[in-house]
Amino acid sequence: MKAIIDVREWQATVDLKTGKPCLIDEKIAAPLRDLISRYPYPGDRNDEGADWVTAIAQETVKLYDPQFLYFNYNQPIFNGLYRPRQEEQRQRTIKKILADCQSFAEENNFALVLAGMGDTVPLKGYISEPHLKGLLMASAWSHYLGGLLQAEKGDLELLQKNQNVAAVIGKEELAAAYQMSENYYKLLPQYLLIAKEGYSFKGMFSHNQNMHYTECARTHLPVYSQIGYCGHIEGLNSLISTALDQGRKVLLVVVEGLGEADFTLPYQMLNNLRGQVPYNGYSLVYTLASGEKMENCPLPPLFDMTVQSELPRVFPLSMSVEKLPEKTIGCRSDLRTAAIGCRSMVTHTAINADLNIECYVRASNNMGVMLSLREEKLAGLK
């Protein structure tokens, strides 16, 4: 997998596995360079970011005509997460996203499957536990999930007594319940923690901005589907694969910060739990794309970022994965596939489509656009 990075002032082509410069067949690269140079990412905090998804998707349809297409929107969750929530603007954004996805699917003959990642709720407080001897870790994406590293005597009791911690799940407990890869086990924190609704963990790796809202309890998620329903979020992949096998084109959309109360389309609530642990963020997107259960995801729902890969490091632009997934719909050799997302790195590492276009934003700072591609599949670009 190779990539073109555009930061407005310059472009570079890199090999994703090594992160080093590489060459791409110019017949393929030229129209793709032009595409991302014309569509710089406008940012996460306004509707222009949502417009970017559908605009660049329409160009992708002209260039490659994918049979499977994935969208990710994050605008609703950022309205209120690190700034006071503006409800009227949030509702306008959600209405726009839902309408745009419906129009795009209808105009381009896609069956639409749209999943909300769940609403946010006002922040009641942080969970920090200053008396812990071990390291409390958090995540800049899954705020209601936490972890404990290097636990010492008394730490477990402190967490279990904390009224704002809903669950404390040991690494060995998870390993006994589920078969998992050696790398997955290595990346699991010693204890996986789940906050009660309204609370957010504040520890190593958490965001440094003050929060106003945090994720709600996500035991079930709302889903709109034109290809049928199932009882659990894990079953959606099978429905999508069957529709594709039958010759239908499918558009899968994930909207962060979209909950049941915001859903204006007909929907069903699907079970979103693996045991006690909710699917969220990377694990949710990967399971939708692959049908694999949480423990077979390349990364745990919250992973130990102190674990360093051996040098030379592989896939330095792809979070902490050792390789890109091979079992997703995006990898199917019999289909043309594409993914467009407002979540940097997640789009290509969870979907791994023939063509992936994603923003690159860190700590709310816009750093450009990355387009990754499976060069052998794109020889027939229009």
C-alpha cells in the first residue's frame, strides 16, 4: 500500500509499510494528486468538513466507480466535546449529513447502511484517582474507556471502590474468555476500565483540552439499513457482504456523536457489546468492515501506547498496527472499493480499501490529507 500526502504547500509519496519515499505510476498518481490538491480538508468543527466527504466521494465515483464505499463523519461529536455545545448548529449538521448521504446513495445507486456511534452527554466529572501507584491511561477517542498499567498492591481495590467506575476487567480475564493474537494481548492494559455515564478518564494519553460533553453509555447503537437488519452490530458485515455478492453497490456510513434521539431516518437499535465492553472508535469500524469480533481486531478498544514496536518500525503512519487488515470488505479482490473519512489513520487501517482518502488532524490541528492506494487495483482509473 502506497500513499500520497498533501499539505497544500507540498506533496509526497510514501510506502506505508516503511514510511519512506517511493514512486507511484504517474498515470495513476497524476489524477489522484490533482484530486487531493483541489480538496484540502476544511477541519472537524464546521459543516465544510462534512461537505468535503461527499464532494471528494463524488470525484472518486467518477475516477474509480467503487462498488463498496465507506464514509466517516465526526462533526457532531466535536460540537460540545471540547467547547460549549451549540444544539441548533449540531442538529443542522446532523440533518445535513443524513440528507447528503441519502442523496449521494440515491444518485449513485448505492444501498445505504448508516450507523450512529452514539450521542454525548454533559460531563459530570473526571476519573483520575491520584492515589493509584500504577499508571492510569485514557484515550483521546474513547473517553469513557480507561486502563491501568503497572498496577501495584491496593490499586485494584481503589478502582473497584470508585463510584464513577462502572467496570474493572482484568487482562487475564479477557484472555481466558477470548482467543486473541499475541500482539493484541501485549497491547491490552493490565486492567481495562469502563466509566459510568457522564464521566471521563483523565490520565496518560488523554486529550489536554477541557471537556464539556463525553460519550454516553453505548450498549446499543442506532442503524438505518436498506439491506435488512440483524440483532448485533457484529452481524452488519454479513448483510453488506451478501448484498455485494448479489450485485448491489453498498455505501456504509459511520457518524460519530449521532445517537438515537438524533436519528430522523427509520432505524433499529443493535446490540453493541462484546461481553461488558462496548464497540467504539477503531474496533467498531473494523468490525463493521470485517465481521471480526473485538478480540480479533488488530488493536484493543484501548491499547497501551507505551509498547514500542521493534525497529525498524513498520506502518509508522498507521497507529500501532503490525500490518494492514486483510479480511475487510475493502480488501476484496473481486470488488472496487473506496473509503473516505474524517478520522486520520483509522480510515485506511480499519477499512484498507483500494483507495482511501482521509484527513490528518492531531489535537484539533489540521495537517493535511492522505490518500492511500492499492496501486495494482487502480490501473484502470478513468
